[in-house]
Amino acid sequence: GDSVTQMEGPVTLSEEAFLTINCTYTATGYPSLFWYVQYPGEGLQLLLKATKADDKGSNKGFEATYRKETTSFHLEKGSVQVSDSAVYFCALSVTGGFKTIFGAGTRLFVKA
Amino acid sequence: DAMVIQNPRYQVTQFGKPVTLSCSQTLNHNVMYWYQQKSSQAPKLLFHYYDKDFNNEADTPDNFQSRRPNTSFCFLDIRSPGLGDAAMYLCATTTWGGLADRDTQYFGPGTRLTVL
């Protein structure tokens, strides 16, 4: 079945460090790929998405590229801030399906 | 702003005492979801509505029920909460059938349920 695997956390970085959170997927169809972010005590928010191979999603300095050949959608940011501390979920949705498959989440701590 | 609203944000109930959580949306989306989330783990889908069609996940306990009286509102009823039902409950919506923004889920802030 469809699945998402993302790197385990927590990830602890100093402010202005480079961030990578790895995400790989397995899907039978042609999925859309997402990164959602969850700040403490809140619901999930869409951070970025990509709907087809080689698309790059970007938002708030975060980027991820849909790599069909490696079935990956790694999240990157060049310079993290304390305010980026949150849990990040990689997810996929098969086109036309009702369900979103979430990864286990990666908690990010950014120290000042 | 169009949004997904959940009430209450915090709910305390007693073991075995029925509780209802509510969700409303101003996005006019035709699909609404209820998820259970424990300790920042991945959200676990309980069920979803596509318009009035109810779809229950196979592993959702019978203790959990849902109602969607109209497009805007959806309720989660827990008939006899156990200690293991303490969690964050997230409502989400999406639109299906259109082209723009399809498959993106819009989440409410969640209701944190405590069972004493």
C-alpha cells in the first residue's frame, strides 16, 4: 500500500543552520506530495506541495522537489530560525483519492 | 478569512461520559475528516464525509460516531470515552472534484480531550 517514510527526530539545530528533513514515499499511482507543519498546540498547516514529478514547492524559505526517480520529497531550508521549531509531516495523496497518508513526523528544535 | 473552527479547544470528560466535539468550516468544502492524534504522532484518520456519504475507517472503534447535518458542520461523538481516548482530535476539510487546490487538507486547531 501507499506509505511515507521520513527521518526520525528530534532534529536540533542552531539558528541560521541548514535544514534537511528526508522523506521517501511508496505509491501505486501518481501522488501529490506535501509538507505540513504543526506548531505547539495547533493543528497542521500546509507548508508546501508539489503535484507532479520535478515540481518544486516552496514557502517561507522552505523548499522541496518532487523526485520520481528516487521517490523522494526532502524538505530543505537554508537558514532556520527559532520560530521554525515545530513538527514537520511529509504526506502524499493519490490523485482522486480521499485520503492523505502522513509520515510519522519529525520534530525540529532550533536553538538561539 | 475562510477557515476551519473547532470547539471547544480543550475538553475534559469523565471515564464513560459521552462527549461531543464540533467542527465548522467556511470553506464550502465537500469533504470533512476527523483525525485522532496522540503526542505529535501522525494523525490517524477515523472517518470522513464526502458530502453526506459517511466513510468509516476499518479500525475505528465503534465507540466513535460522527454526524454531518449540513455542509458546514461536522460532529464527533465519543459514546463512552476511555482513558486511551485522551488525545488531540483534528478536523480537516478538502474539496474534491475541482481542479484548484485539490487534495490539500485544511485543518482546524484541534480539540484536546482529557479523560479523567
